[in-house]
Amino acid sequence: MSIAAEAPTPAFPHRHLLGIEGLTREEILSLLDLSEAAAAQSRQVDKKSNVLRGRTLINLFFEASTRTQSSFELAGKRLGADVMNMSIPTSSIKKGETLIDTAVTLNAMRPDLLVVRHHAAGAVELLSQKVDCSVINAGDGSHEHPTQALLDAMTIRRHKGRFEGLTVAICGDIMHSRVARSNILSLNTLGARVRVVAPSTLLGEAVDRLGVEAFTSMRDGLRNADVVMMLRLQRERMVSSLIPSQREYFHFYGLDAEKLAFAKDDAIVMHPGPMNRGVEIDAQTADGPRSVIREQVEMGVAVRMAVLQALARHLPNE
Amino acid sequence: MDTEHEPEAAHRPLRKPLALVNARLIDPASGLDAFGGLLIAGGTIADLGMHITEGSVEGAESLDCGGRTVAPGLIDMMVFCGEPGHEHRETLATASSAAAAGGVTTICCMPNTDPVIDDVALVDFVLRRARDTALVQVHPMAAMTRDLKGEEIAELGLLRDAGAIAFTNGKSSVANAKIMRNVLAYAKDYGALIVHHLEDPALAEGGVMNEGEVATRLGLRGIPTEAETIVLDRDIRLVELTGGRYHAAQISCRASLDVIRSAKARGLPVTCGVSINHLTLNENDIGPYRTFFKMMPPLRTEDDRRAMVEGVASGDIDVIVSAHDPRGAEGKRRPFAEANDGAVGLETLLGAGLRLYHNGEVTLHRLLSALSARPAELLGLSGGRLVKGAPADLVLIDLEMPWTVAREDLRSKSTNTPFDEARFEGRALVTFVAGRPVYHYG
């Protein structure tokens, strides 16, 4: 069965999904509604529809990813598309072929939908200028990761039923995080109050100008929060002297029961994965009753189905 | 053989004297701004004044300027040219052709070539190639440290004797304070000018644009202005220690202007330049990752841009450069963080500069001074003046003519201009080098 029959037809006017920036509240909400229908479809025995039958989806990943790539792959397959995965390690790019060369080559294979992850901010947008198909940003450097923000919004709405009046604390490596940027944009657009919590070396310059309140202590940042969103900390941050050690980081910023107690009693705990248990979050909290981390993964597939579907409506039909 | 231009002809004086008549003569160095004529003979300015009119000089041809401005040709202290080693980006021939079209009669080419201009033979090579192929005067700036590595001092004395006009470390700062001290002290013995790029390599590491809100929104690594001021502060202390003549190649922020002002107030031999880009553009122009706006130092905030304009207006900033840096598609059509820095600027230098004049931000004299007289003074060149006996390196400018920049029309081999489709008011109509017209508009 087709989920399009169930869901209200969203008016999603964009050809590409390059970021949350530029999306209106209504557009985001319409994608979330479409995602709900997709989530229902994914919980059926027969999970497959034919909305994208005959369409070709290429997953183009210049940066290694397991969960995002498989999530898009599954989303495409559940909608009936032919899915091809291309992983291009950075080393072969360095051999001379530029991103533009790759884009032109792929375009000649006539894909309908192109999902791209790249290590450089703006790379997906650059690529979108060179191809005829719809492009979805699956993460570009430290810039945006729009489907992650959408799945986070959907998970929040399923638990809290609203965005207005909610306080969301995003904690960790804000400076390097595309997840943080997309979530700040999306949650602000949806009406939530957004806080960021990190040591000053990981907050990023002028982050308060993005419409967030910045904190350097978990106690202050988590106070009365409805949602606690943890970010992954990469090991290389220690090499570049942004933080002194893993244990010091965990002591001050790692989420455990003690720090979670500052948040509201019904606060939910989120993480975009993959988690470093014992670095930014301890195992009990990650697996505890307030954790919605596994649900985020499930909603990831649903959101990506919704996005593929919304963009496919702009594809030529003959 | 290079057949693009007539070899050597560029610098051979015209046989017949030429009178530029019915002109507004501007000599920024003396403050002269008068109606009259100018006589070119033997490649130099033979005479000028009210008495030079059509037919006043026997045997001379005359060119009626129709009341338009005759000024010293522009002297550009920072041009990155691809020769030798990167001829696919730009040659001395193409750079000089672009210069001529922009009213620029003298270019200083930077030593960031392959091989680096850190050897007498390379200086000689550039001068010979320029003589044979270039339309305008070319002066090589040599590397102040071997291979621009900032580790060993280059042969400043020999390089100077070979014709190096000044010394620079190109696009990098000498991080080692001891080397910098020695360069300044040693150069002082030769009266040589040290032109230094300002960027603390550790603080700027990984950065691709100005640090701040725009970089944070774009998810790009920023470069704080302190990367510039820390090096400038240090250098000025070393100037104080050594007495060497020091020129900050390009400043880009208000804080640097303050440092320069205080150094000048203390009477130190310190001067500075700014690029035309930092006078007319800011970080917001990057928009959606437009790599033609990626440069070094990075475009800063609007407040910094205003400070640069104030600095030129007050004379605290001595020199305006194009920072002409040709880059091909292979370097620019990339994700922003991976793209090359740099923008071409020779052909748009005057037009963009005149924006400041038309906006009432900088007087015409101050603008033209920063583009000709001041660089000539710093470099010890006889040009940059409208006086008898000075070289007839001149530009006839229509101050009001509207025109639109079109990338595809640029003469430079690379067309990475941040001014594509910009509307300018005022441009070079005729450019003279050693008395010979090397460019006619239209």
C-alpha cells in the first residue's frame, strides 16, 4: 500500500533538501506528518510501497557512515526505489578527481535522487548545482544534517506532543557538530527554546547569535530542560587541545544520572549516535527508561522515507 | 616564441612627442589638480601645465582628453603571477595586459612562484621575461627567506643588486621571531623594504574565513583577527629593536589599524597596505560558500571594512593593492574549505577604488595617492608623479563612465573575480607606459 494515500499531501516546494535553513515551520511540520505515516508503514508486516518504483536512488558517501547510509538505503527500498550505495573514501578523491568531476559522472547515470555526505561544509550544495536530480544532504562537514534534525523533532513531538514552550539542551561538541546546527535551526523554527552546553573551546564563536542560550555548566544548562540531547565527542578534539582528556570531559560534561537530575523529571535523553559510552554519556543513562535513542533510529528511517517522497513529487514524470 | 605582444616595443619610447591636452591633471603627491596639458617625449614627462594646448608644441601629436583626468599610472605592490611555474594561471604577459586595462603601469610580482624567487637567477629571469613580454613595468619582490620557509635568510644584498624591489615572505608569516629580527636588521643595511604577510600560522590553522557568526552558521572554521594583530604587534616591536623598514603587506581589521596608528605616532618606519577587496567587500559577501570571495587574509566584518576605508582616508593606510591572485577552476570549483584563496584584481582595482571616491568616503587625491604616489615612495621608484622628468607612466581616467564587470571579458588568464557583474563608475581609457599607449578602452 502507498503511504501517500494516507498522509495529507504536503506542499513541499523545494527540489533539494540541503539544510534546515530556509525551511518554514509549515514545511517542517508537513514533513513530520508524512514521517508519521511512514513510521506506521514501517511497523506493518508488508513494509513496502511503490511510490518510488522505477526511481534510482544513489547514496554517495564521501565520509564513512553506517547508520545514516543504511537508514537511507532502507527508506529508499521501502518506497520501491532501486538503491545503489557508493562509498568514496577521501583517499581516492585526493588522487585528483574533484567533487565536480564525480558529480558530473554520476549525473550521467541518471539518478533521480542523490543522497550525499561529504566532509566539507557546503560541498553538497556545490554538488547540487551540477546535477539534474534531487539532492539530499546527509551531512556536510560542520554545517548541516537536516534529516537528523527532522528525526529528532519527530521523536520529540511523539513524546512531548508540542514544541512551543519546550526547553531543549544540546550538549557537547557544538562547534564541530552539524547535528547541533540543524537542530538549532529546526527547533528555533518550531518554537522551542534551545540551549547549548559545552566547554568554551567547543562552543564555537558567536554561537549565541544563532538564537540559543549558551552554558558552560551542565547544572545550569540542564536545569528544567524537557529534552537533553547529547552529541558525539570525537577523539581528535583531544589531540587538538580543545579538551584535556576523556575522563575530565566525562566528569564535567558526560551525562549520568546525577547530571540528568537537573533536568525535568520527565525529560527525555537523545543521542544521534554512534555513542561513546563513558565519554559523553554513561551506559545506564543511554539504556535507561528516559532514553529515546533507539526510537530515534526507527524514526530516522521514517523521516528519510518522508523526505524522499516529498522530493520525488518534483521529479519529472515522463 | 611568445607572439602575444610585440617584444620590447612596449618600453621603446614613441619617436614623436605626444601632447595630452584639455585634461584635468592630478598629481596626488604635490596636490596638483589643474586644468591643462602634458607633453610626453622620450618616454618621460617633458612638460606640463596650462600652456600645453593643441598645437602649442611644434611637431607633437596631440590627444584631446575632453576634460578627463590624467594621473600617474597605478602602482600595484601585490600581484601574484604564475610565471615561472604556474603559467596556466597567469603569465607576465597576461598579467601585464590585465594591468594595462586597469590603468596599472607598474606591478610588483610576488615570489610565490615555482621555483620561488629567492635566487639572483630567478630575479634576472623575471626581469628578462618582463622586458620581452610585458606591457607594463614589472618589479620582482624577492623572497626574504629561502624558499619562503621562514628558516634561513635569503641573499638580500645580491637579490637587491639583481633588481629585487623589496623583500617579502609571500603568503606566509615568518613565525620565528629571531629570523624576523635578523631579516629586519640585515635588510636595514641595504635600505631594503620588508613587506610582511600577517597571519599567525598556529592560530589560523584550519581556518578558512573570518571567525564569527557567519563562519559559525556556515559550519566553517574561522580565523580570528588576533592571528593578524599578534604578528603585527610582534613585528612592530622588532622594528623598534632593529630600525628596519617595515611594510605590513595587507591589514584587514580595525585592531590592526590601531596598531599601525600607534606605531606611526611613535615615529617608527612602519607602513601598511590594504587590498581593494577588504575596502569594498565583507564576510557576508561569501553568501552560499562562494569561493571567489575566499581570500587571505579573509574578508572581515563590515566594521572592519569601514575601518579600512577610514584608514585610507586618513592616510594611516599607505597603499592599496589589488592582491591579484589568479586561480583556475581546478582551485576554485571546490567545497569552500578546500578551495584556493585569492582573487584577480588588476582590471577592477581602479573601478572598485573609485567607489570609495564616489561614495564620498575617500578624496580622489587620497585614493590616487594610495594607488600610485605612496607605493612609488615606499619602493623608491621615480614614477607615481606628474612632474617634469618623471617617467611617462600615465593613465587617462574617465571618472564618471559607468561600466559593468564581465568575467568573460577579463584579460587575465584566470577570471576568479569577486566583482563579476559589479557596476562601477569610472575607468581607465588610455594607459601609457614609458610614453607609449599600451591600452585603449573600447
